[in-house]
Amino acid sequence: MQKQSGFTVIEIIVVIIICITVGVLFTQQKANIEKVDRDRQRKTAINAMYYSLEEVYYRANNTYPAKIDKTILPSMDPALFIDPDGKSLNDTESDYHYSPLNCEGNTCRSYTLRTVLENEADYIKKSVH
């Protein structure tokens, strides 16, 4: 009688199931990490806009602008006006929104900055003055 060496069908099926499980868990974790990173990018952009408005624009003008972009806030990196999906600030589908309040012409007394996050509630910053 000869003894055959190799794997049984059950052993192969168990290994395949383990590999599929590990693959699914890896994919889910990777997607979660990417969501957290996009949320972090969104918060960073809103914070940069906020500090540029408060520390640079308001100090120079004692008001807030009716709209913001890279020409009005040159102290900010222009890439931060574009959300992780490639949409510019205040585009209809953008995650970034600037809402000026109490405006007369091109000058406003306050504003709200908002971004839509994937894992948390909306991130909102309001004017200080």
C-alpha cells in the first residue's frame, strides 16, 4: 500500500475561506481608513479658510467677504478650495460651503463655513466677530 501526500479537499476549502475572510476584512478597513483621511482633508481645508478669514482678511478689512476664493484669500493654498471629490467651494455638489450673513454689497458681518463629512456630522465653523 502506497501513501499519497498532499492536501485534502477540506483543507483547501478551509484555506480558501480564510483567504476570502482576510481579503474582505482588509478591503473594509482600507475603505474606512480612506474615509477618515478624506474627512481629515475636509476639516483641514475648512480650518484653513476659517483662520485665513479671521486672522488675515478680517484683521485687514474689519468685515468678511460676500464670497471667498483664491483671489480673496491669497494667504491660503488654492488647492484647499477643492474638495476630495474635485468640486470647488460652493459648487452645487461640493462638500465645502461658505455662507455669508448680514451682507451689504460685498461686505458681510458674519459667515458660516460648512463641510459634509462621511463618518461624522457636518463640520461647521462660524465667524468670531
